[in-house]
Amino acid sequence: MIYKSKKNESSSDNLENLRADLALDHRKKCLFLDIDGTLCDFKINPNDCFIPSNTLFILDKILSYNIPVIAVTGRDFQSAHKLFKYINLPIAALHGSEIYLSHEKKIINSKKSLEISHIYKLLVDSCSPYPHFFIENKTTSIALHYRKCPELHENAKKIILEIHELFPHLKLIEGKFVFELISAEANKGLAIGKILALLNQTEIFTPIFIGDDQTDEDGFYFVNHYKNGISIKVGDGLTHAKHRLRDINQVYDFFSIFLEHIQNDGKNNLSSNNLSGEKTCLN
């Protein structure tokens, strides 16, 4: 199902609806988070992006309650990892085509570096008339950015479509001011599923996925089919996500509500355990 913004729904309504949804399911939650446009503001130069310190602090606090937090991003691992500074968490990089459970443990779905290098050379040649285009070779994918000249969207699209015709087995995805050619297996929903399969070997988790871009729709679609899964779109536009937040500041507000929820849930579990203990003594 596709959802669109509701004109009469306020920002506070969105947060209260999320608070209510969190209370519906007492299973342990796990957070899957896009980065650009979700945790940090969109920048013309991706290297200028940063995750605000208050967001890093609250994510670290959530992690301290043994809640899994996983980044699911179009960035490569190194670029994504640097943004989290002192926080070490699993990262599904390159739209899920590479999954890093830690520095030491990496799952690679596919790697076609020679082919991507060839495509890079073709793009460099095709983009020579457009000096403001930026071509990013991510080793297992290739991205054509036109952030500095959004008015040249059609030119960038024409170039990438011509390249795609030569490599039809690759998947073409469109994000904010970027086109990317990547392995057909790259899919944020599939990446979330793989990580959940690993987590669910020990516990049953309810997934929450927050993203802002067209590339996040696979993730929303997957989470919606999970019992009580929560999908959240940041910003406007049609989406599969059931909930919506205004911007990265409201994402932080949601983290605050989420932290309050897991703290209260822990207190309730502790109270239940104490009551059980008292019964044992009385008997």
C-alpha cells in the first residue's frame, strides 16, 4: 500500500501515533536506520555530512539497553562508519550489497569490481561536458551525483540510461540527486531480512526502519510484512512507510520516545519479576 502525507496531521500527531504503535508489541525492538537525510542533513558534498552529537548520544544510550541498532545505507562501509565516531554498530553498506556485522565479520553478496571500473571509465567519458557531475566508484557499485546542478537531472538520467543498456543485469536506482548502478541483489529489504535472521536465532525481534529516500522503499515494504513492524518515512512524498516524520530533528524526538518506551518496558519486566519472587517466598 502507498501512503501520502496527511494535510491535517501534525508533527505531534505523528509522534503520538508512533508511541501508540510501540506500546502494541512487547517483543524486543531493533532499529534499522538510513543515514543521509535520516540521521544527518542532506549536503551537496557527502563528505560534509555529520550526525549531530545529541543523536549519537541517544543512540549510544539505546544501545546500552541491548537494543540492536543497524545502519542500512547507500554509503560504503568506511564512509558510514566514520559518521558514527565512537559507536560501533553493524552496517549494511551499498544498499545492502555488503553487510558488516563488525570490523572483523563481513558478508558480501556480490562483488564486480572489474566491471564497475569499466563502467566508471565510460561514465567519465560521457560526463566530460558536465564538470559539476560527480562519479563515485564504490567498488561494487557506481553512482552518478548531480547534487551541484539539479537542473541537469535529465542530462544525468540520459547518460545513466545509456550505460544501463550496456549492463542490463545491473539494477538502476534513483536517489536524491543521484543515479546508481548496482548488483540486482542489492536491496535494503533483503539486507534487513538477513540481519533479522541472524538476530532471531536467539530472540524474536520487531523491526523498525527509518529512511527518507526512494532507495529506502524496499526496506519499508519488507518491514510492513513483518508482524507489528514499524516503517517510518522522513520528509514528504509517496511511500510504503506507515508513519512519517518531518526531518532529522523529529527523528531525534522519536528516539527520545523510543528510549522512554524501552526504559518503561524494563521497569515493567522488573516489577513482574519481583512479584513472581514474592509469590515464591509466600508459598
